[in-house]
Amino acid sequence: MTGANGFSVSGYGPARAGWTRIFARDSLARRLDWPILLSAIALSLIGTALVYSATRNRTELNQGDPYYFLVRHLLNTGIGIALMIGTVWLGHRTLRTAVPILYGISVFLVLMVLTPLGATINGAHAWIVIGGGFSLQPSEFVKITIILGMAMLLAARVDAGDKAYPDHRTVVQSLGLAAVPIAIVLLMPDLGSVMVMVVIVLGVLLTSGASNRWIFGLIGAGAAGAIAVWQLHILDEYQINRFAAFANPELDPAGVGYNTNQARIAIGSGGLFGTGLGHGSQTTGQFVPEQQTDFVFTVAGEELGFVGAGLILLLLGVILWRACRIARETTELYGTIVAAGIIAWFAFQSFENIGMTLGIMPVAGLPLPFVSYGGSSMFAVWVAVGLLQSIRVQRPMSA
């Protein structure tokens, strides 16, 4: 039985082949990027410990079960890894042919958020409640379809040998593809996800070989759009207050500036090695809100200290470094663009999440990849890892 990547599932099992075949030069096990895989698993396990520490005493959240979030985080990680395996098995080239279907599904789901099916969780109207304690945030999956859709359009004629780089018409088409879901997400409004998507679009265009005029034009359009959003009062009041608190941290330390101030206190109190898991006064005292999701890094800073927080940064850095290597070594533009879009996504979202806990970025309600609690985010980042692995697996062995 052979999958889209050209590897036999049954071929790994015969006793006569043994470990030699499993780790042969052309085997799937040897072609996988293990630093990315192991770093992602390590981040997810660290996140499990941090989520448990942040929620074990939160009876109003954990329904009286201190292991409630721990079990669910592990379950989300397990499902995410299964999705990664499925993505590698299908292959990014097979998913390329399914982009129109995936794009249509993702746009439909984000539109559903604007209907009575949509729900507000943690101040953001960006969810669809499925039932049984489960909910879905469609904007997380839109990030993937934007990357795949733009890559499909921008690389089509280049990979076919018809063009050396995308022409203006192709760039316009790819921007139109991205603009539809971004506009819908902005109407929710989910400003944090919009920021990530805009960075993804810029990263994709920079890698595609499109004219620099498009890059500078988009930056100018983005600045004009931000002003228009502000003037037209599209943002909710709490989002405006977040930017005001970022611009002036002393504006309202007990109100809009509370989250950031408490986060900085938690991180600063950890010192070099931290107070120990489960022993952070800020965490156990529940002074920092949403510590299992948006502010999970504060738990690391307080309870694991500089060393533990630095380890998280190191593991994220390993993933980005290896992803850059995959993007550089692939011989097809489509694979390069997909990898670059994922790099832009992971890099900006990590910087924004950690930056807002340190007070150097505005609070935007973005999870820390692999670490924060949340099924939709966990599933999306593991699918992205699957795409990176597929690009590496399908490259020529001489690369």
C-alpha cells in the first residue's frame, strides 16, 4: 500500500527487512526532519505542564477536576500529531489539487461565525460551539488555506516553466484569494488573527519572486487600512483599549493595563530557575488572566524561570531554523512558498504572544504555537508541521 509520498506502509513491517529498511537512506523515517518533530513534541509537553499548573486550582474552569485541562491538552496534541501524519501521508502536492475545496470550506466556516452559530469566548467573537465542551476557531485553519491557495496560484506557471516569476495578474489573483477570508475575520473582529494573516501574505509574496512594488504597496495599503479601521470604529472598545494601554502602560494599571502589568510581574519574579512548577504566587493566586491560553508564557517565566522560558524560545528557534532550511533546499517554488508562509506565521505569532507578556507588543489574543491550550490552534500548527515534513520528504535525495 503506497501513499501520495511514494512510501509503502506495509514495507516497513516485514521481519526480513528489520531496522535496516526502516532507517534506509530512502525510507520515510530518514527523510523526516526530526529536529522539527522532536521540538514540536517537546513544546507540546512543556505546554501540558504549564497548562496544568495554571488551571489545577481554577475550579470555575476545570469543573472540579484538576486534570481536566491536562487531559484535554494531551488529547489535542495527540489529534494534532495524527493530523500531521495524515498530512505527510497525503503530501503537500496532493493537497495542492484540493486547495479549491479546502478554501471553500474555510471561507464557509468563518462566515458561520458571523451567524447565530458564532460564539464569543474570552472577548473574541471568533468561535463556533460544537457541543460537549468543544468549540472551533475557523480562523486558525484559514491561515493554512491562505498559504496553500496563494502558493498554488503564485507557483503554477513558474513550476511549469512558463514564467521565471509570478506576473502582476497572478499576484492580484492571489491577493484576492487572501483578501476574502481576511475581510470576514476582520468583521468578527479578530484583529490578532488578521495581523498574522497579513504577515503570512507578505512572507508568501517576498518568497514568490513578485515585484517589490507589491510589497511596498501592501505595506502602504496596510497602514491606510489600519487608519481606516480605527476611524470607522470597526474595532470593539476592548481592542482599542488594548492599543491604548500598549502606547501608555501607566494609563490604567488596574483596568486596561492590568493584564500586561501582572504578566510582567509574573515573569520578573521567576528569576533564573523559577519558583518551581505549581509554586508561582502569580499563577496560583490567579492574578494573570487566561494563563492557559494567551498568557501561558507567564507561567513559564515565573515557575521555570529564565532557563525554562529560554528553552521554549530555543525550541521555537529550532523549528524556524529547520523550516528555513526546508524552504531553501526544496526545488519547487510551491514548496518554498508554503514553507515560507509557515515560517512567517510561526515567527510572528510567537513574537507577538511572547512580546505582549513582556509589554513590547500590544495584547492581541494570540496563542503561543504548540504551548497554549486550544484545540483549533494545536490542530492547525501540527498540520503546518505535516506540510513542512511533506516538503522535505518529497525533495530529491540529491538536495
